[in-house]
Amino acid sequence: MENELITVKQVTMNYRVREADKSRNKLSNFLHPSYRTINALANINFQVRAGDVLGYVGENGAGKSTTIKILLGILRKTSGSVTVLGHDPMAERKKIAPRVGTLMGQKSQLWWELPLQDSFYFLQKMYQRTDHADQIWLAELVERLQVGSFLKQPVRELSLGQRMRGEFIAALLHQPEIVFLDEPTLGLDVATRAAVLDLLLQINREKRTTILYTSHEMADVEKIANRLLLLEQGQVGYDGDLDRFKDQYAAYQRVAVQGVTDLKTIPGVTIYQRNNTNIICLLDQRLITTTAFIQQVPLLTQQAVKGITVLPNNLEMILLLRAQRKGGA
Ligand SMILES: Nc1ncnc2c1ncn2[C@@H]1O[C@H](COP(=O)(O)OP(=O)(O)OP(=O)(O)O)[C@@H](O)[C@H]1O
């Protein structure tokens, strides 16, 4: 289809890793190494359309970063086919690079020894985005992410949050059509995180920028994504509307029991979170209604219950539930 900016068809990625055979000595391991294959992506398929904000989520090691590296042409897939903006990212990386923006966790696009503003200047030159409209856009980014007060400071002197704001500007200043963000809010405080998410939503709305957003912060994913792609052990576990995914779990209800650190569980009740002041449970309302649970709570603990609150369901809870089921818990 014409408006598909990314297509991933039957993509498999196997990593071959060297592994020492403990039954042999170091020399024979060195001379005759043995290998193990890690199947990071097992035949995955998906498309990303113009304007999508795709929350690309999954547990550690599910294969998210591997996918992004393949889409950026920095990793060769084992099999399958991939196009980004109609091109093969490995063979035609130079054609794609000016049209995409990236922010990959710990990797920096900034020049550490130079003032932050010099990195913006060089990146603008590199992308040949130096006309009046580009300067206005850069000024808007500087304003929106409040980096004006440290533009003249060398990047190496910036705090993590300040640098990350600079990284966002570096990823967006050339007005890319697609933005790949891998754990972009890692280490950001609440206010900066909110500013960054608002900015991403704005460019999606106003410039129709397509966003592929990977994070373990499910609240951020819920705020920004209109589509969820869930990767489970290298396979697509869900691909579709985020709200529809949550609706599938409407039978479950999150309930906080305050003042309690110990609670007997009964069928249909799973302990979801526990801390020094309360326990959050997940109720499968097909087995126990919220009202029935609230009535039974005093019988399930010897501690004084200070209160019971029904909480809204969230994505994090659903993913935990799925992981527990898969693990046989
Ligand atoms: N360079 C590599 N060599 C060997 N194995 C690798 C390599 N990179 C990733 N893997 C393996 O591939 C699998 C998928 O890793 P990947 O980094 O894509 O997962 P992820 O979903 O991004 O995880 P996380 O959320 O922890 O960042 C894991 O089992 C990982 O150990």
C-alpha cells in the first residue's frame, strides 16, 4: 500500500554466539570453538503507515532493539524482507538517513567536546536543513524543550536530562518523516518526560510524523501510542489498536488494599504489587466480582484494612498478566 512507510515481511534474525564447552579445556575451545544460535526474531510481519504512533513493546530480550537496528540498516537480518520509505535500509541507507530521526538509549548524536548549539549547527548542515523555516523549527524545539540556558555549554558538562533534551532536538531538527525512539525517556524527570511526550504528539498531529516508540515505561506508551505492537520472544503477540488490546482484559480489575502487607489469595485474585503500605491485586471478575472481593478482604488478612480503592486498568498490568500466564504462573 502507498502509505505504508515501513514493511517487515517474514523477518528472522539469528545471532550466532560463541560458547565455551565446559567439558573441554581452554585451548581446544579456542582452536575448535562451538557456537549457539539465538533466535531473536522469528518470522515477524508488520507494516507501519504514515501518521502511526506505534508503541513497540516487549520484555527484555524480546527483540525490539534488534528490529530497530534492522530497520535502520545497521544490522543484517538472517532472512525476510524490509523496506523503509520504499528502500532497503541495508542497501540504501544513505537515501533513508536524511528522512528519519533516531534516538537510541545510550547512543549520542552530539559532539561531546563542543557546545550543544554547535552540534545542532553541524547536524543542520549535514542534513542541508539551513533555510529560514528550518531555523524557526530549531528555535521552536529549543523553546519547547527549554535548552536555551545551556546551549553554549559543552555536551560533556550537561546533566543526563539536559543531554537527552539535546538528543531529542538532534533527532527532530531535520523534520524527519519517521522517528525511531528506543527508550527515549530513560533517566528523564517527570516534567521533561511530559514535555518530550507532548512534543512528539504535536509533531505527529501537525506534521504527521510517524513514530516508532520503544519503552518499558508503559504509562508513556499509553500516553503516546495509538497502535500497539507487542513482541513476545521474537514473535508478534499483538498488533493493533491499543484501546482494543486493553478491552480484551476488561474482565480484570486492579484493586488496592491499603494498610495491608499480607493477604491470602483466593481463586481469581493475583497479587500484582506489594509495598510497605499496601497491596495491589488483580481480580479476574469472571471468578470473583469486585464487590465480593471487597467483602472478603477482612477475612483474608489479620491486619487492619485502612481502605480499598478500585484503580483504573493499565497496560503494565496487562503485560504482567500475559507474562505470568506464559510463564505458567
Ligand atoms: N549482538 C548480539 N549478539 C548476540 N545476541 C544478541 C545480540 N544482540 C541481541 N542479542 C540477543 O537477541 C535477543 C533480543 O535482543 P534485543 O536487544 O533485540 O531485545 P530487546 O527487546 O531490545 O531487549 P531490551 O528491552 O532488554 O532492550 C536477546 O536474547 C539478546 O540476548
